[in-house]
Amino acid sequence: MLSNGLRYALIAAAALCLAAGAYAQKLKSVEIARQGSQVEIRIEGEGLKKPLVKSAFGGKSYTFDFNANFVGKDQTVPVSALGLDFIHVGALEGKSPRSRVHLRFNRGVSAPEAMPAPYGWVVRLGHATAAPKPVVTTQNKAAQTLKKVGTSPNVS
């Protein structure tokens, strides 16, 4: 049988390992691009595991929750394409680091699916037909309809 001191040390070491693994994951930015009749949402980060997807309001609201730190400030970006009203990206409060990407639609839609990509995850809405044309991004660029959410509160 282990002594109480050794037992507490093992529990503390296990908790530290779990916390260190969660802090290694980072959500860096979310980029929205239009590709023909499709909208592609690129979720970029380091070590991002598969997100937990939840829906609410009869399919009008979908959230993608990551066990990761969000690098940047919470931000809401209007999209207005394929029924997608806006995307909100930000950190969730709690003991462990968590980030959320929230998609809000103006009508109920079927559940979007996050697929792995070299840079993190991608969510596609609509039907792909043409080459990519950026619509919305979340880093240091300024344009009327192009935006990017992430490391900078500036919209591009």
C-alpha cells in the first residue's frame, strides 16, 4: 500500500501532465473563405484535437469546442453567406483552457462537420465548385468584406 504522501505526489503529477497537454493545444485563428457556392471555415491551431460539436435553437446555432488556449481576443464576425449570419470565436471560462467557434445561421441547417486539415480543422458549407476566393479572415488586414478572427482584433 502506498503512503499518503506518495499517493498525493502521484495524483499531483498526473494532474500536471493533463494540464500541460491541454495548454500545448492552441487555437490561433479562424479564416472564412468563399469557394464558388461554398463557404469554408478554416480553424487554425497547434495540436488541436477533434472538437465537440453541439447544436441549439433547432439547428440555427452550432458550436465547436476545443480543449485549447485561444490566442487572441474574442471576436464576432458577420458573414451573411449561405444563411450563415456570423461566426464568434473566443475563449471559454473555466479551470481548463477551452476555446469555442460558434456558427449562427438565420435558419435551421443540417449539422456541419469539422474535418482534419494540415493546419487544424475545416468546416465546409454548401457545394464546392470553384477556386478559393477569400471572404472573411481574422488577422491584420483591412478590407470591406474580408475578415479574419484570431491573433489580432483588427479585421481584414
